[in-house]
Amino acid sequence: MERDRAIAIAPSAWVEPFSERRLALRCFICQPATLIRRTAWDAVHGVDETLHMAMDYDLWWRLLRAFGPLEFVDEFVAVNREHDQTKTRSRRRLHYREAIDVVHRHHGRCR
């Protein structure tokens, strides 16, 4: 119970107003806290199912290109559970390799 309470009140990490430059450095968008209009999802054809680690990161870039800067809502709306068995943590090298490829495809460079 105490552990759950600590998680629930932990400060947000890596969540900030949208910036294309910052997005090129890392994926700071908390995917569980996002809402996407169905028309926007359909316009960019949803997630790229050929990706395995950076599907959401690629989606943010495609939404940016199609609709402009993404909106930031500075409210507590979701919790992102982190543990050692997540794909991001357990397959870190593959995650970074795929994320770098996504940035190169959409931004041209990682900075």
C-alpha cells in the first residue's frame, strides 16, 4: 500500500511542453497520457506495425508532420508504470537503435 501511494504521488518525469528539438533528443511524451482524435489517427494510418520498440515515438513524429506541434496539457492524467520487464528496459539497445532510426527518418539528425 505504501509503495502504491509513493508511485501515485511521484513527480512527473520527462514530461514537458512540446518542442520538436527536444523530441529529436528523446521521446518525452508519456504515451499512456495521450489522447488522439480518430481523424488524426486515421490520417497518419495509426502506428507503424513494422516497428517493435518505437511505435509511439514514430507516431508522434508523423502527427507533428501532419498537424503541427502537439498540444501539451499540464495536468496529471495518467501513470506510466516502469519495471525491469518493460520492452524499453529489457531490450534497451534495440529500443535506442529503433528510436535513432525514427529520428533520422523524420528529423534528419538526433539533435
